[in-house]
Amino acid sequence: MTINFIDLFCGIGGFRIAAEQVFIHRAIPARCVFSSDIDPYARQTYQANFGDLPVGDITQIAAEDVPDHDLLFAGFPCQPFSIIGKGEGFADTRGTLFFDIARILAAKKPQAFVLENVKRLVGHDKGRTLTKINEILTDLGYFHEYRVLNALDYGLPQKRERIFIVGFRQPVSFQWPTKQAAYTPLSAILEPDVAAKHYASEKIRQKRLDAHTPAHTPSVWHENKSGNVSSYPYSCALRAGASYNYLLVNGERRLTPREMLRLQGFPDSYKIVVSDFQARKQAGNSVPVNVVRAVLESVILHLR
């Protein structure tokens, strides 16, 4: 049997890479039968790497026009729930995009789904937003549960906490993946030769050095909104809309697009076909491949 899956709010294909890795490893026939994203640059990157051009605005696609599928993936837009957004949740137009997932689940009734969003969704609006999501999924007939997972616990040197919601049409004994004991060191992520354009100005570099003495080398330095500087032997969460010098390697330079993709678990064979600005945005918006892969290893045990 071939497992058909769809990739909603697909971005640059983090879910798809993880799925293909899992299915190939387990010799399970599978194919992506539908993908969608509103961002034209993300669609360009997705097409260059998978050969499929995602359709655009999912709100304009009738649920009946989405192909039948067994498994639904959706890293639905996080801005309405993110700490760096306005936090308006369902009051924000983007927040209502969850309902597009719901209408497709209602029409197509796939065996299972995996959804991803920012950690803040758990407590947003005193928990009422997540409660509403849970109620809708239950009304649609899905047995589901959620957990906040950190990319740092699944082999990636990036502290990136995200909520994953997994659901099935039949009750199953789902087991969340166990944490890994170690993660890839930064030395294996960082490129040895980096173009001068990635280096911060001398003024910014000196400001960082005056404010902080690192305990690790190599390290990624992080400056928060209050101007406090800290450094770790891993990266803080990549952010699509972060300030230009939000993260600096050894307090000196910005991460390259390739390094950012590596921090998200993308293989070096992944093609970068857009500008540095768009590549940084795409990496910051993506799901961590390693975490998705770990979750899917548990999900596929319950697919028929």
C-alpha cells in the first residue's frame, strides 16, 4: 500500500524531507499528493528541491479539490500565537488558518495528522486557544494529543521548542519519541570559510565583546530585547523576522543560509535558490526536520 500525504503551509518542505527520510528508511511506498503555501519564494524553493510547485492560498482551495490522503502535515502559521507577534490568536486572520486544516480533515478524513506550532500556543489566551483547537479536533472524530518538543533533544544544536499535535481516526497507543543524549556539535554545522558580507560591523563586534565573555568556543551569541548578551554551544531559535544581528557566531558574524538550514536538519544537498534574505526567512520559518522525523517514526507504526 502506498501512503499518500499532503503538505499544508509547506514552507520549504521540512515535513516532506522528514517524511521521505522515514518512508525510505522503512521501505514504505509513499508520495506527496498535494502541497500548499502562500509565499511565492517558498514555493520557488520547494519546487527546486522536490519538483512540485505548491498551490498558493489554501483559503481559496475547496476541500473537495484536495486529493484523498492518508496523512496530513501542517506547520500552520505561528505569528498569531508567537511571542514576537501581537498574540491575537483567532482574532488574527492568520490564526483562522487552523480552520482550513479543520475543513480539509472534515472532508477527507485522513488516517492521521501531525500539526506544528510555537510553544506559546499552549498558554495563549490562558489556554483557551488550544482548548478550542482540541474541541474542534475531537468533534471531527480524532483522538489526539500534544507535546512541546525541543530540537536540542533530537540531535540539532538549536534550542527550538515547538508544540506538536498528533491525531488518529482510531484510538492508538501513541508513544512520543524519546530524547537523544547528545546533539551535533556546532563545529560540524559551521562553515570554515565565510564571505565578508556575513560579518557584523566592527562597532557591533566590539560592543558584543565589551558586554560578554563566552564560556564556549565555538558559540552562538544571542542578544535579547533588553540588550543582554549570552552565548551557548548551540543556537537559540532561528526567527524569520529577527533583527539582522540577533545571532552572531563567536560574537563576530551572522549565520550563513547553509548553516541555518543545517541547524534545522536540512541536508547539504538541499538547494538554495533565493536571496540570502529570503533564505534566512525560510530557514527561520521552517520546522526542525529531526524532530518531525522522530515524531513520524512513532506515527507510522499506527498507519494502516
